[in-house]
Amino acid sequence: MTKQPNILFILTDQQRKDTLSAYGNLPVETPNLDALADSSLTFDNAYAVCPICTPARASMQTGLYPMHHGMLTNSYNYGTMVQELPDTPELLSRRLQTAGYQIGYTGKWHLGTGAEAVRNDGYIQQYMGDIHFAELALDARSVPTTVGYQGDDFPGHGFGGYIYDELKEYVASLGKETKIEHIISGNYTSHQAGEITSGLDTTIEHFLVERTKKWLTEFKEQEEPWYFQLNFWGPHEPYYAPTEFLDRYRDMPIEPWSNYAGDSDNKPRIHDVKRANNTDWEEFVPYIRHYYANMSHIDYQIGRLIDFLKEQDLYDNTLIIFSSDHGESLGIHNGLCDKAIFMYEEITSVPLLLKLPAPETAGTAEHQQPQRIAEFVQTCDLYSTILNAAGLPEETVSRDGRSLLPLIKEGAMATKWRDCVVTECSGIGAVLFSQRALRWQNWKYVFNAGDIDELYDLAADPGELQNLIDDSDQKDTLEALRQKLEDWMEDHRDNLIFEYRYLRRR
């Protein structure tokens, strides 16, 4: 057994945390993740630094907020300052190498595409082809292997992972081809769902687990500890689910969300950017069924990987981190789709499980039991946590985030943990829109730079239906939250503070 633990980071994309029984009661079967939660620390208030793929993922690789690493929205979209993740000594990968780790990566990257791939991207060429990105002129290319990882390079967004030759070649080696049939699409803001009828071994999820097993087998042969990041494309749309799991939900009645209807009249108009054309509940049900089936399939594949770890005697000495980059809406608040522009809990809060390695859990009976942690944490903390677990001192790994290990070992009082957390957003697609969402106690305040602000009492109104921003009874609370956000902006060098002060504090 190595002195330093092995570290496995499993990341899903756009997963609602209430798809896990540890967080909610949705009728989604996830027995393997439920079992992992039973032996893990469960963080009840984990938040994405940004509810968009590229900025959230860049924060995990840098330990910085999007406003500091510059990838403000999805790469090669309007509004982001950096298109390809720069290779610097402070990257997670480079620091893990310095700490003596073998490092590997497979699955969704979305932190770079490479000039040639951008030039061949039909969407970018059709809608953004006249933009002369500096990265194209420099032939810049950021993929896992250019920043130090061993593993697989899947540049760009990936559209579910089914576009890559590596998957097609693997499935062909089995004498098969991936068949996606019964595709549905329509008013659900261009979302698509489909049924994979060719078997579980023809799915991208199966392929990624096989790739992970391959690399971990090689890493095990060396003396050095390893870090591996497995990144699923799902359950993010396109919601492609295999027949074997779709059958479990095909005829399941699905009732409207508790916050599907009943919003107060004073909601930001900008939300309509992400509202479906047709908001009849039954229009959403087929997509939700595919989403549930996709999540259950991911759970099944994670179970295969955990079984492999146990068979290879790797499970006990491995720190396993499970999380998602951000959440998903699925028709909440009268038909909202996708993510960003709105800051509801379904997209800003994320699942976060930490299964500690055996040396950390041995000793006291207390540490052998699963624990729930209520303090506010954020996905930016994962960078510092991973490096701290790899043996680097806490004070040397703190950037915008902090290691979670002192919080786990000492408690919030001993570490003077944060009492609030902020999620930022700068828009998505071609919509540039600055937002900050502050969570403090049971309150959420959302600063919408070009629209009405929002104030929610999550204890009385967990569905965030009633915007209390104009409630005279909450003037003192609103003032306290606005002051707290201003203080946070000052402390964290948030350049939006100048506009915020001009619009809200004078």
C-alpha cells in the first residue's frame, strides 16, 4: 500500500443531485451510487462555481473562479476570454505530477478543441466563422495529454461522446455498431433523446469505464500512486439511453415538479431565453424518462468500475470523489430547460460524495460511519482537496477554493469555514449576462445585472417560487445580503463589484 492514496474523481455532466436518494426522492434507480454514499461523506450544500460546463470544469483544473481563469462560458462562445485551457505549473495535472503521481484522464474535456477541430466544426463555422479567435491564429490546442495527463483526448463539446472515432473503433472491434433509434426532439429548446438499441457495450459510458480500467491496470504496475479523472458526458443531453434501462421508465407516470407552476409575477424576463416554446407538462415527460434512464445506466457503469477496484485490491486505498459540474432543469418553473441565465437550486447545487481511503477512515468508530456535512462548499474546492490529499500542505494549495480535508477532520469551527458561497454566471451562447447568486443561511440572493434581482427564503419556499425582492418585510434581510455580496466581491477581487455598486449600492 502506498503512503499517498490513489485518487479517483468521477464527474458527471449536468446531473440533478436529487436523482440520488441521498439528496431527494425522485424515482431514479442508482443502487451503486447509493451504496457509495453509504460509505462516504455526503455534502449537503455543494455548489457549482458556475452552472456552465467549460467554466465549471476549468475551475476544477485551476482552483480559480471563472472570473479569474477567464473561461467565462463555453469555449468558442461569445463572452469567454480564454478558449483553450492554458498549460501552467499551477494546473491540477502539473502539480500532481510534481507530487509524484501518475495521472490519467478520459471522457469529456470541453476545455479546448484545437485550431484544426474548430475549423472543421460546422456549427462554429456557420454561426461564428467570422470571429478571428487568437487561439486559431496561434494554433493553440489544449487537451488532456497536452497538459500532462495520460489517457484520451476528446476535444470540444462532444455532443454526448458519440461523435468520436475512438468509440466507433472500439465498438467495431466487438463486431458491432452503435445504433441510436427512436429519436425524439421538438420544442424542448433543441434537446434530443434517443434509445440505444445495440447493447450496453456499444455505449460511450461502457467504453469510458473500459478505458479507465485499462489505465488503472497500467498504473497499478508502477510504485507511484495515481490520480485518474473519469468524465461522463451524461446525463447531459442528448439523452441517449440504452433499451435495458429505458425499459424501466418507459411507462412510468411522472408527476409535474412541485415548482413547475406557481411562480410569482416578478421573475426576471431573461429566464425566457431558456423557456421551452411549449410548456405543457406532458411535452417534458419523455425527455425526463430518458434522463432518468441515462442516469441509471451511468450508475450501472460506475458499479462496474467499483467492482474492478475491489477485484484489483485498489478500493480501500483510493479516495473516491463523485460530483457533477452543475445541475439540470428539466422543465422547472413553467418550462425552463438546460442551465444558466437562471440560478435555481436545481442547476447551482450539485452532488458531492467523498469516500475516504482506508488509512483515513481507520481508528474511530465515528469516522467509520457515513457523515453528512452541512457547510457551504463549492466545486472550486476540489482542486485544493485533491492536492491536499496527495500530500501537499493546505496552505500551498489554496487558491480561490480551499481543501475540504480540514473541514472533514476538524469541523467548521476549528477551520473558520466560510458562511456563504457564490455562484457566478456571465451568460451562455450569444447572451452575455452577468449574475451572482449568494447562498447564506436559508437565503438566496441573485444579482441580475440587467434585470430584476431575486430573493428566496429556501426554508419556507424550497422551490423558489416566490421572489421576495419587493417584499417590504424583507428589506433588512435584502440589505444584509446585498452587503454580504459586496463584501464577498471585495474579498475575492471580483471585478463586477464596480457595476454592482453603481447599480445596487448607491
